[in-house]
Amino acid sequence: MLLPSVHDTNSGPMVTALDKSTPALRVQGLRKAYDDVVAVDGLDLEVDAGECFGLLGPNGAGKTTTIEICEGLLPADSGSVEILGRRWESDADDLRQLLGIQLQETQLSEKLTVDETLRLFQSFYRDARDVGEVIDQVELGEKRHSRVGGLSGGQKQRLAVACALVGNPQLLFLDEPTTGLDPVSRRQMWDLIAKFQAEGKTILVTTHYMEEAERLCDRVAIVDHGHVIALGSPSELIESIDMSHLPPPEPRKTSATLEDVFVSLTGRTLRGE
Amino acid sequence: MFQLTLVRFREFIREPEAVFWTFVFPILLAAGLGLAFRQRGPENVQIGVVGSAATATAVIDALKKDSTLIVQTYDDSAAALALRTGKIALLVVPASARDSIRYVYDRDRSEAVNARVLVDRAVQIGAGRTDPVRASETYVTEAGSRYIDFLVPGLLGMNLMGSSIWGIAFSIVTARSKKLLKRLMATPMSRSQYLLSFLASRLVFLILEVVTLLGFGYWAFGVPLRGSLVTLFLIALIGAVSFGGLGLLAASRARTTEAVSGIANFMMLPMWIFSGVFFSSSNFPQVVQPFVKALPLTAVNDALRANMLEGASFAAVTPQLLIILAWGVVTFFAALKLFRWR
């Protein structure tokens, strides 16, 4: 579906054409511990090119640590990470050109305007997009020359995503993109992400909202205590559970959700932590 | 690199307090101190005379002929009090005989010693002394040796240091604590370019700072600019950039703005005291002079004064410039090495 970089012929290392069988992201045996807390404990993942893949799990499951290792911001203790056929140890500069990321709590410089912030990020990339185009894509056109300090929470998140997009990335990492947003902003963000999917971008999203994972993702990995406890498309996962083990459904629910999948696997609710 | 530097500008200009402290405050300080310590004409000297003796009137008349002496008459007890509280610099005690007189004063006070000379002259002339040599007076005021002339270069040096260290350190630590630094690390941005952009933006602001402060000094107080202006700018430039290195070092690891404030103050306080900003660093004992001379702000102030007040050439200030440069280079590379990017 997505054959990256064939048009980027300005430097050697970037012209690695991947065939469709090479996953966009492959993580094997990832381990990371902080002092005495093991955040990631033998995690394996494969994300195919062009899919939207979700990492779903409660807070503390190791999602952010995993994604930060994939983004090159943290070193792993052991295990391997391969992105678009490259590794952080050897191809860091290339990888940074190819990835777009949104951190969980990104706080951009409050005094700059939206336009200025994007121009700054744009200046880092060899193959960047037009700032105006990206601003329109995230629907911040009206706020183009407003200071970041004056934006609402939802608008700041959209700007953060715009910063991820301005470098024309092949792989997008979004860490909890809608946490802390009001329902309207959340829906706007989901529409935005759906648009990228339609463009064929590969996306890795972490979230603890099961509704979000169900809605956005082609496949979901449920993560708990640093490793994957279930993997598949949302419907596959839901079908796989044996409803008889669940507690009686809450009055308004008519069919199982990913939350139920989680409960059946771990005996706890996603929101219960 | 260009974008990064542009961002530095915008962040600075849009912070009104930073603009105040960098541009307005030094001017206010210079104006205030310059006014307070301005040259006045010859100071008047307060003299007391004990009025009980018969010869007192003649003495008082003689003293009044010198217009710089302000004479007050006292009785014995009031006189002692006036001396002790410093209301008068010297007490004249005329005797009953016309050919002797007594002066009571504190020999450690320079104004008392000065008073004694003036008073004695007045008394002697009044009693009939004539001087064999006729002296005439020519009064000269040379700009360059007043306190304000000493002060302005010192303030400029202090200002360059303050705006370099505070501006850079605060900006970086704020970015780090907000995780903006972490976000930038995920981009292809070059790390050394990020640090250099701070130094580059200092370059431009420094021109404004120098022009404002020295312009004010020149216009309001006639502070001289005797040396080559090019050399002057060069000194200021090297100073600002080197202080920038100190700022980067201060910001290299601190996670909170409180911590970096502490570090910045720790760096600057010794220099505010020792480096000859408000008073000459040679006032300190010989033992600490090597330490004082090695401080970057001392070197900057010395170089600025040599250029402005004595017209020193570039070659003459090279030793100071080398000291400043050394500080800049060492601190920049130390910062690069120690920098906490996450």
C-alpha cells in the first residue's frame, strides 16, 4: 500500500525501497526498566505499512515508554526496534527525517504564533510541506497568526499534530492524542487522524480510551504491565471473548466492547487503575 | 539555523520584563548613580569657633574671608558635641593671646585635614601673613575621571553579562521543563545549531544594548568615547558571546527555573562585587587580585574602560580579550558536553 521514499532521491540512505512484506515498524523483545520499575517487559509489535495501529492499555502499562523508544527519545535496555527497515543505532538522522511525532504533553513556545512555530519545525526537514497547507489540514487557518499561548487545548493539540505533519513523515506516532480534550475537540482530532489514514500514512496511536482504539485503529495491541496481552483488529478481539465469563453487562451496553476484552483477559477494567 | 535564531528574537522581544531589565534598567541605574555621585563645585567646609576668648571676633572675621568656610560659633560644651557628631569638621579655639591658636579635629578624616589647611591659611592671612609667591588659578574639568565615567563601562559590562546569562539560561530551562526540548530532540534539528542560535541572537541584541547605554552616557553625561568604536563593539561582542557560553553552561542541566536562578546568581554575584563594576577592583587586597583579574567580567570592564576613557587600541586590550575568549570557548564546549537534552 505505501511504498516509501522512492521520490526522495536526494540522498543515498533514503532510497531504500521497502517491499510490502517489510513492516513499517517491528519491535522485538523490548525491555526497559527504570530503577526498580520494569516499564516494558518483553514487548513485541509489528505494524504494517499504511495501517493505523493502536496501543491500548491503562496508565502505567508501558505504552509511552514503548513509543518513546520507537521515537528515538529513549534507549532500550534490550530488544530491537526496526523502523522502515532502519535502526536508531545506525540511521538516526534518516529516521528523524522520516518520522512525525506528537508527545503526550507537548507544550510549545507560548510566545510564538502558529505560523512561526510551524516554520521552525519546517526548517528542520529536507522534504517539508507548505506551512499553509498543513495549517488548513488541521483546521487552524483562522488562528494562523495567533500566539500559541492564546489557543485552546484542542487547538494546541492540533498544532502539535501539525508540527508532526509538516515534515512530510511516513510514519506518525501519536501518544494519547485526545487525552484531556473535550468531546468536540476529541471528535475533531479523530476526523483528522482518519484523514491521514485515507492518505495512506502509517500511524501508531497510544491511548487508554477504548472507544478511540475501536474507532480509529485497523489493529489493536492491548498492553498491560509492559507486554502485549492481546493483538488483532477490534472486531476480532471482541468476537474472541467468551461472553459468559463477563459480569452482567451494564444497562446501556448491547454488545461487547474492547473494554470487555480487557476485563476478560485481566479481570480489571481499563478505567479502574 | 536562521529559523532557530529568529525564534530566539521573537521570544525575547515578546517578553516585556526582559526588555525592561536589559534596556531600561541600566539607564536608570546610570542616571541615578551618576546624579548621586556627580562632581560638585568645591565643597563647603563646616567650621566651629569657640567664642569665649577675646580674640575670637578677630579670628572669626579672618575666617569669613574664605568663602568656602562656613563658620559657626559655639560655647565649650556645644562645641564638643558638634565635633563628635560630625557637624563641624574642625574646631578653632582662639586663645587669650593673639599669637597662638588651637585646632581640634580628627586627623583620620580627610575633610578635617583639608579644613585645617584652609582654616590655618585664613587665620594666618588675617593676622598679616603675605605670601612671597603670587599664585594664579586655572580651573580644568576633564571628562574621563569622574565617577560616572568609571561607572558607565562597568554598567555596560554588567548588563552584557546579565542579559547573556539570564536570557539564555531562562529560555533553555523553560524549554526543558516544558518538554519542548524533548520534542525538538525528535526532529532532525542539529543540537549545536540550537545552542549557537542563542549566541547568534545575543549578537544582534548586543548592538542595541551598547548603543542605548553608551548613547545615554554620552548624551546625558558626556561620558567620553575616546577609543575606536570598532574596537569597542568588538570588545562588547566578544564579551556578550562569551557570557553566552556561561549562560549555556548554567542552563546545561537544570530542570527548573528555580534551580537555574540559583546557578546564575552563583555565577554573577562574585563578579558584581569583585569585577570593578561600581568601584575599582584594585581596592581588593593583593592576595585576591589574580582571582579578580581572571574573572571574565573584570576583563570586559577593564577592556571597555581602557578603550572608552584612555583610547586604548585593539592591541592594547588583547590580553583581556584573550581571557574573555577563553572563558567563552571553554564554557561553550563544556555546555555541549554536559547538556541534558531530555
